[in-house]
Amino acid sequence: MRILAEAVTTAMEQTLSGMGVAEADSADLLGPATVEEHGDLALPCHSLVAVLRRSPVDIAQEISSALAPTLAGTAEVSAVNGFVNLRAEPEWLVARLSELLVDDRLGIAMEEMRVAAVDYSAPNVAKEMHVGHLRSTVIGDAIVRMLVHKGHTVHRENHVGDWGTPFGMLIEHLLDLGEVNAAEELGVGDLDGFYKQARAKFNVDQSFVDRSRNRVVLLQSGDEETLRLWRILVDESMRYFNEVYQMLGVLLTNDDIMGESSYHHLLPIVVERLSKQGLLQESDGAQVVYPGGWVNREGEPMPVIIAKADGGYNYATTDLACIIDRAERLGCDDLLYVVGTPQAQHFNMVFEVAQQAGFMDNSHNAVHVNFGSVMDSDGKILKSREGEAIKLVDLLREAVTRAEQAIAEKNPELKGAQREEIAKAIGIGAVKYADLSTERTKDYVFDWDRMLAFEGNTAPYLQYAHARICSIFRRSGTERSSLSGISISLSRPEELLLARRLVNFAAVTDDTLDTYSPHRLCTYLHSVASSFATFYEVCPVLGAEDEATRESRMALCDLTARTISTGLGLLGIDSPEQM
């Protein structure tokens, strides 16, 4: 509990100093208690044995005895097995809850503004968005939302694959179909079919191969007619992608598209700057940089390929151009790349080259926000029954359909457009939360029954908790805005547990953003919802024994609903008021 740690730090430091413990010996010892029943914070005394030459049990007892009077009214202090445990006092919790009750931000502070570029989603033009794009899109969207909420300037960078040799093939296939027919085929979302048809011709028709290669030359040389045809492919693909983004409820728009083509003019500049720095070397006709620190299986230094032997550029060249653009044109401090774990070595090497070349310096924070794969129940990459990647739009539609069936069973009174809207919030929220609640570097198993369940660590469970509280307020006739001045009391253990979790929202949100780990916020929100369920079961709200208790518990309900709603909002998930 960071807020309690801040409140006790001075007293703790003074107590330890009075015992002869230097600040260097006690730094960072105070942290969250590993056993919630013991307290909110704990200070292990075992590392102080060498300093004070006494047992950790004796040291903990002395610290506890000296500290307890100083922290009266703030924290209860106890010594257990060589640990000093601190538990927030009820009156201290009441004061914090009263502050949160009138705070629209629920304690989340604005930070000194930084400029960040978040590179995420990144589908390929004329290729379908599949389930593999889900993780990058929803993780990146959550990070963007949290950065903005903390007061930072964020550039959403959708690094779409819209350039390179395949486009010669795709443009020629477009011409074979006719522009109108091609646009119609792409417009209905059959991107995979369009690409496969072009690839099939490329594999068997030499004249088509020759046309495609000539078209690539025209594209890269800036031929106006070829660029017009290329734009048809891009525009129709992006129109379809935007429909998927809207269905998924993410922030990406056309304004955020920064495809590979956007950096084409910078590629020669990358080569020129690397050459001036003396970093470029020739290897088998290619221009490469050896950043050092990476070797292949034979123990030979691994290069970053900048220009291939045929004069074409590599992915690393484009990524270095991105860094130049984001650091110099956008003035970014933070460069975040939400890309799968298999690309870890690539980004580490690119970042090192960028540092050596002076494209960025120590003031820049470049991070590969890596993530694992979405797996089927058999432990393999999730695919359709035909063995192909599952289209993301099909996955989302099925989620909404399944959610609507669940709502029909749980609350048959909801009908028509209202049920459809709630089904979308639950279905899409379930898919996103299942992804975000998994530690991002790990693979996770896609399980419809688990993610749509109304119990456990799922979006429907949190959404239902929020809807239940909204129902309490509808039945009470109490305006939530009228609660700001009421007196909160915490007399029951269930009230105290809920309060302890509510006051930790800002700290968890900060920790989530610091580590780019949305699952931490998910775990916290589930703990709030589960402690609320226990509180609501044991502590009557509308039927409380007196008006003061009723108002106090209504205030706890309000804080819980706002915490869940705000937290889910930072994850890009809706909080329906009815379910």
C-alpha cells in the first residue's frame, strides 16, 4: 500500500536512525506484506542482523515498540517472526476514503508530461487482421489510455505494412480483377481471399511474375498511376480495419496510420548517417552494422542488415527510420513497441544501433513491450478448424453472440437494442480482458467458457459488480453526487478489507503503467470486486440498521463502482449499468 508507506516513512527512518541503522542499510526494506492477514506493509529485519548484531526477532520487537506510539492513528504496528508489520488504522482509512470520495481521479496524479510514441496493432494491407493482432492492439490501446490519463502526450503509431515487393503482385491482381471488382472484394472484408488469389497466380504464371516485378520498380520510383492503384489497396484495407477497430473499441483511427511507406524517404538518410558514423560495413555485398554483443551459432558476430546486396532495404532500416522520425520530428521521449516476443532480439539490436549512431540518446526510453501467443486448448497457436489463422472480426462477432445468449439466460427482461448494446460490451470486454489479465509475456489459452463466465477473474464478473452497484443506487433513489460530504465509518472487517483495497487504486495504476503490465490492474480490479461481493453479502446497504451506516455503505458502493469503471476504462472496456 504505497499511500500508507508514504505516511509512515519519516517515522520509520527516524526510528531506525535512532537505533544506529544507516539509511543505506534500511533503504527499500519496507514493502507490501506478503501475507495480507499480517498487515498492509512489512519490514524484514533479517538484513539488519549484521548491523545491529542481534536476532531479527529482537530487532523487530524493538522497532515495533518504538514505532507504535508515533504511528498511533495511522497504523497498527506489530512484530512477528523477525518482521515489523504495519496495518492501516480505520480512522486513517476513513480519512483517505473521504479524500477519494470528492476526487474525480480517485487519487491518480498527473505526471510531468512526456511525449510517447506507441507502435501497435500493425496489420498488413490486403491481409486479414487475425487473432494474432489482438494482443498487440488491446495491450497497446490500454497503455495509450493510461499514458493519456496520466497527462502525457501520446502518438498512436499504427505501423501498417503497406510497402515492399508483395505490392507489385497485389496491384497486378487488382488490375486483372478490375478496380471496381477489386474494391468491392476488399470492401466486404475478404482480404485473405484477395491476397491468396494474387499469390496463387504469382506461383504459377511467369508472365504475372514479370508484371509484378516491373510494377514494384514503378511503385518504388514514384510512378503516379502505380501509386494511385496502391492507394486503392491501402484505402479499402484501412476502411475494413477501421470497422474492426470500432468493433473492438480501441482508439486507433486513420490519423494514426504510419505505414512503412511513411518512412520510405528516410531510408537513404539512415544509410547516409550510418556511413558518416563509420558504422556501415560490407558483408557479401550487403551493407550491415555490427552492434556487438550478439553472435550466431558458430560464434560469429551477428549483423543488422541495412541494405541488401540487391540494393533493397531491410526491416531494420525502416525501424531505424522510425526512430529518427519519432525522436526528431515528433520529439518523443518514450518509444514503445508493442510487438510479439519473437522480435525481441531484432529490437534489442536495432535499439543498440540507434544509440551508437546517435539517433537517440540516454534521454530516450526505447522499450520492446513484448507479448506471448494466443493458444488453443491443445497448446498450439489458435487456428480455425481448417488450420488457418482465425479472422479477428469473426472472433469478435462470436463473442458478442455468445454474450447475448448468456444475457438472455441471466436477465431475460433485457430486450432489443438494449440487450444488443450490453451484449457487445460484455462480449468484446470478455475477449479483451482475457488477453489483458494474462501476464503479457506469457502465452494464454483461449477459452470461451472461462472468459465469458460471471465468476472468477473475468470482465463479466467485474462488469456485473459495477451493474449491481448501479442497481443499488437506482433502487435507493440516492444521487451519488450527494455523498461527498457524508461521514464514512468502518466497523466491520468486510468494510475494512474493501477500504484497504480501494485506497490502493492509484498505486496499482502507476505500477501497471511503469511496467507496461495491464494484468496487474486486472488482478487488482478483481480483488476489489471480490471484496465488494463479500462486503455486500455481510453488510446490508439499503437495509442498514441506521441512516448513518446506510450512507457510509452507499459511499463505499460509490467508490467501488467508480474504481471498477475507471479501471476498466483504462483497459478499454465498457462498464454497463445494467446486465
